[in-house]
Amino acid sequence: MNQAVITHSPHRQVLTLAIAQAIFQTVSALVMTVGGLAGSQISSRPEWATIPIATMFLGTAVGTFPASGLMSRVGRRNGFILGAILGALGGLVAAMGVWLGMLPVLSAGTFLVGTYQSFAQFYRFAASEVADAAFRPRAISLVLGGGIVAAFLGPFLGRIGGPLLAPAFAGSFLIVAAASALGALMLVPLRMPEPRVHIVEPAESRPWLKIVRQPVYLVALFCAVTGYGVMILGMTATPIAMSHHHHALAATSTVIQFHVLGMFLPSFFTGALIARLGVFPVMLTGVALLAGHVLMSCSGTGFSSFASALVLLGVGWNFLYIGGTTLLTTTYRAAEKGKAQATNDMTIFLVGLTCSLSAGWMQQVLGWKTLNLMLLPWLAMAALAIIVFGMMNRGPRMPHQ
């Protein structure tokens, strides 16, 4: 009995999910570091350079609802393992695309990596499912905190994988395949609570439209979308912008490393901040930090400007994303989690797809400074939504909870 308790300990399951998150984010950071550079190496047009990154987000957006539906039938663990296997296959296909010099094949590979992401984005929700109400914000933060490993490994592996094989970056995508396969193995010990098998009464599960039309749901979704969209646009455009301003791959990798560290290092205290201050002040601070990223991006094109801007971008994303996820978990009942979570993540990655696809064009046509200045109205709307809703609702509590 004691062994069963230990095996199914919420803290042990959160640790497993955090390790899986670290591996997944390493894969994601690696693709974000070299995807645009590999695309520009193959593509004949500069504005197409970020297509491999865009197709990764397309894979996530397309896969989110199927991933959620599949896991409702086969369980979180089996779905997570399948997603990691798809990531390994995607790394192999992408490496073949680089070797053949074919952008569509490279993009097909990153699409499969995106489907890995469509499963992995549910790691944080799985953490909320193994934790009680008091531990939930911290559990979400700790799982996302696994991405700190990615801050060091992702850009580092991208840097050493770039020249590892000829042509350049083929080795990087082989590393993607190996890391994804490792992620599948690390998920084998995961044990989730048994799903409830009783028939759900119609009154227990509200219609999809009624869930997503809740003001609190819309605010949580809009803020998570804002954090993710702004972050993806900045992170995707940065390697290209730095290349245009004659920064070497090593400098670009270091900036991405700082950025990913900024994304996940705060996760060790973001949950505690939410518990102490409330979710709305933390989300508003996230918006302010993203505005700081815009201002720092406009200060120059030297290494320090890029690095400082990307750190602010990462921390701002962390506060908005964890805050939005925590707020979202208050908007649905247990029987509604599949459609509520899938709608949230699909919307986030459709926006991520749009931002990553447009990043190359915006950088080429508008330039780094104008690209960032265009983000300010978006951030102003997010701040207004948080302030107004925060004044109307002093705590994220729903009537059904």
C-alpha cells in the first residue's frame, strides 16, 4: 500500500511531467533556433525562411483537438508517449529535408514536431489534474519550470548540431529526433488518476459555446494568446534580424538561450506570486514586461539590446501564460476539460502559426524596430482587459466551484 502511495504521489507525477516538459521544450527551442536559418539556407526567397517554424505551429494547431480527443479515450500517458514518437519521426523527416535541400520536406518534418507539441501542451493541464487546489498553481509552474533545462540545451544543441553534418543543420534535426525518442521513454513511468467511467449527465457538461462565452474564459484565453503570439513573433524574427545585423550563430544561440531561460526560470516562483498577489496583478505585470521588450528592441541592434529584449520577452510570456492557464482552470468542470483546454490551445497555436508565418515577411519588409512597435496596441488591449475584469472580479472563482 505504501509503495502504491509513493508511486502515485502527485509530486512524483509532477516531476515526471517536468522532465518531459524539459525534453519537449529543448526540442522546441532547438527548432526555433535553427528552423528559420535552415529555411533561409534552402529557400530562394527570404520571406519564406520561417515557413518551417510556421508549419510546426500548424501541426500543433491541427493536432490539438485530435490529441485531446485521443487522450480522453486512451489516457494522458499513452497520448503523451505517442506525441513524443511523432516528434522523433518529425526530426528524421526534417533532417532528410535539409539533406535533400527541399523546403516542403523540411516543413513536413517540423509539422510532425508540431504534433508532438500538440500533445505536450497538455502536460501543464495534467499537472493540474494530479494536484489539489492548493498545489495546483505551483504544479503548473513547476512543470513549465522544466523548460529551464531547455534554455541551456536547446540553443546549445542547435549550435553544435548546425555544423555537425553536411549540409548544415541536418545534424540539428537528427538531435531533435533523438531527444523526442528520449522524451517518449521518460513518460513511461507516468501515472495519472483513473478517468471517471460513469455516464455524464447532460446537466453536468455545459455546451461548448456556453463555456467559451464566459467573460473569465475569454480574458484568460486572450491574455494567453497575447503572451504566446507576441513571444513567438519576437522569438521567430530574432535569429533573422540578428543575421541581418551581422551577428554570428553563436551570438544568436546565446540570445535565444537567455530568452528561454527568461521564459522558464520565473516558473519556480510564478505560482507562489499568483497565490499571494492574485492572478490579475501577475498577468498585468506580464503585459508590462512585454511592453518593456518592445522598448528595448527599439533601443538598438547590438547584442545587449537583443539579449535584454528577449529576456523581457521570456519573463513577460511566463507571467501571462501561467496566469492565463491558472485562470482558465477555474472556468470549466471536470467533464468539460477536454473541449475547454483544446479550444484554448488550438486558438493559441493558430495565433502562433500566424505570427511565425508572418515574422519573416514583417522582418524583411518592416524591419526589426517597426515590427516591435506594432505590438503595442495589442498589449494595450490585453492590459485593459485585465484591469477591467480584475476590478469586476477580485478573485478567480466560478459559481460552480
